[in-house]
Amino acid sequence: MWVWVSGKQRETREEVERLKKEIKAGEDDFAELSDYNKKVAEIKEQKKQKILNHVKEKGKTDAGLVSKLLDVSRYTAFRYLDELEKAGRIEQIGAMGRGVEYKIK
């Protein structure tokens, strides 16, 4: 009986050690993912600032111009413009479609 309990305790300790190693590896992965997310957010903010600078310089812009300026798709350009509009930094002129322009609020 003692041998069986002793063996179970050893197995339990080994399992705990394995779990600790897995948790540590997961923390390292999370730190790398967190760093990546921070970098992506930083790049996104730089692109938004570039849009704002362009609008200040030209007076207005549209998704097509932003798409060319940032070398991104029109949809991505629209998302950036929409985020800036929701943040209250620019305002949309026009209802929808290619005729929509944006200016500093």
C-alpha cells in the first residue's frame, strides 16, 4: 500500500512540474503576442497620424487618396477614416460612396 501511495505522490509532483513548465511557456508566448499587438497598434496610430497630417495639409481627403497614401486597400483606408471619425478627429462630408470626403473637425 505504501509503495502505491508513494508512487502516486511522485506522479502528482511530476504532473505539477509539467504543468508549471507549460504555464511558463504560455506566459512567454503571451508576452510575445502582447509585444506584437503593441507594435501593430503603434503602426496603426502612425498611419492614422499620417492621414491627419494629409487632411490638414490638403484640407480634405477621401478613401481612395488614403488608400494610395498608405498603400492599403480602400476598405482598410475606410476603416482608418471611420475610426478617426468616431474619435471625433475628422468629419465625413457626404452620405456614402465614392463622393464621400473627410475634413478636420
